[in-house]
Amino acid sequence: MFLKPKTLTRVTDRFYRTGSFDRAACGSNDFLSEERFRKALSLERRRAERSHKLFLLVLLATEPVEDFHKAERLAQRAANALSMLADSIRETDIWGWYKQDSIGGIIFTEFNGTARQIILSALSEKIDSVLRRAFDPEERKHVQLSFHFFPEPWTGSGDASTHNPALYPDLEERNKAARFSRSFKRAIDFVGSLLLLILLSPALAAIAVAIKLDSRGPVLFKQDRVGQYGTRFTFLKFRSMVVECDPNIHKEYIQRFIAGESGTKQPDAKGRGVFKLAKDSRVTRFGRWLRKTSLDELPQLVNVLTGEMSLVGPRPPIPYELESYYVWHTRRVLETKPGITGLWQVRGRSRTTFDEMVRMDLQYARTWSLWLDLRILLQTPHAVIFGRGAY
């Protein structure tokens, strides 16, 4: 509820003292503080990622009110409404402050096999009935309810609105805590990519000439990729394949690879098993060398310069990859900006399974620091020179 914190705190304290807004009203459930409620939301989200059971976050807020007495009355009614709602929730449901003394929330857990629209219709009717009893018609206009289902319907459409920030307050808090470091990381990305583009311009020109001499077609390969929060951007690489090749070969392989199907591990030139199309007939002669040395990735410095990517981060997926993602896989495109190099590139590359790669991406996001970025950048030349797992 977007009310003055002191006003609402005084009102809720009064309810606690009198027992009208009693924590025991919902049985074994406590009315949680913001910190505990957000931790519970994060935990419930991770449970749902594994169990695939739906949950619903309901947030109760009111519009700003300038009149002090009206604001206090709304706060009283809002506290009473929360208490009335708590009387009807299950023992497994969770309620508390989504934002301390400001926004109340209830997590309705573990809807198994019930259609979202049926859940929404039933709960909307129940909550609306409570609000009609708690507020008069004029006050009801100032009350806002929002419903947030998890897992989110993920389509990979590229619309940033497919990411619902209300379900990820822990990410918001983590980004705020590291705001200065993130700004410094962006400064390093900008300056670093600009300097590298200038210093490597002779090599970039030479590679462009070699590509034109080796096969017909454009020098650059452009492709839609999915960045942080599902936003689409045009991804740049030096072209290493013949023009007008069939993308279904890669699409079918990547779908089986993400699903962990047997047969996706293929022998390379030395007979070692790798998770990659190691003998892809679509790749040109010069393209094989570009891929082996990872020099085909250099044009992505432009993506870094424009802010779509970072020097260090997870690799950005192709939109059709997201069609095969499990819920927990999507965290790799939510928690941090994609990059040219990362933990996967220096530790595993094509020698790892898809799940192992995602775990590395999540480990990077969870433990991120400027020092970690520096270590990865220093390890990248070794990985490129020896080319382990690169095809």
C-alpha cells in the first residue's frame, strides 16, 4: 500500500495490540516481515522450478492519498482486509509484507493441474468479496490488486514484459546492492570493447577479406538472440558457414541437447566425445579455423559497445532454444547480461552438458564480482589458444 510508512506502522501496531489484526488469524502462518516474505517467495520460486507446480503471488496496494485522515482510515481498512484474507488462506500459503509497511502480499502455493484462469476467477471473487466488506465503494477505488503467476508463460518473443519483476525482488535487491560495481562493469565494457575494436581493426579487416575469398556471401552473420530479461537484439559474428544453409539441422540438435537425449555427444576429429555438431558440413574451410580460434566472435565487441552484451557473461540463446527450456533454465537469461566469454568458455565449452552449462551461468550470476570478471578475462586467451571444446 503506497501510504506513509509511519501511518501504516502505527495502525498495524494498534491492530496487533488489540488482536483485531492477529498473526494467529491464519493458523500456523506468521505475518512475515519484508525480509522473510521475500526469502519465502524466492524459495517458493525455486521449488516451483523443480516441481513444476504453479503458485500465485497476490499483492494488495492502495493509491497515494494526500489527506492524512483519509490515509489513516485507508490504512486501517487495509490492515483489516489483510486480516480477513488471512482467515481464509491454507496453512501452506504465506502472507506478509512484500514491501515493509507498504505493500501486503499473499503467496498461494502449489496449484497442481488447475488452469490459471480457474484459479484467477475463484480467488478474484473471494478477494473482491473481502474488499467490498473492508472498504466502502469510494475507498475501494483507491485499492489495487495484482496477480502474478509463476512459472511465467515463457515464449521467447523478445518482449521484456515477459519478465515479471514482481516475482524476482531478490534480483532487484542484488542489483541495487551492486549498483556501483555494475556501473563500473559497464564502463569497463564500453572502454574495453572500443579499444579492442581499434587495436584489432587490421585483424578484423584481414579476416573480412579472407571470408570473401573463401566463399560467397556477406562477411558478417547476423542473428536474433535473446538478451537479459528476454529482450531481442541482433547478434553479430563473422560468417563461418555457407549462405542459405538449413537452420533446422542445428534446431533439431539443440532441442535434443537441451533435453539431455543420448546421441547428442558426437566424436570430434580425435575421436573425443563433445556436445557440439563437430562435423557440420555447413561450415566453410576458413570458417572451421575461425571457430577453432573463436575469432568469429570478435564482431560481438560491437554488441558490447552498444550495451546489448558484456565482455563476460552467459552466451545469449537463439529464440527457438527457449522453446525447449525447463523453467530453471530461463534464469540464465534473467540474472545477468549475456557476454562474449564466461565460466562456460574457460571451464567446459562443448565438453559439458547443457544443464552443466546453465549451472555455470547461474554460479557466475550468484558469485559475480569485478574480480571474477577479471579472472575469466585473463583465462580466456589460454582457452582460445588451446581451443579445447571449440568447434
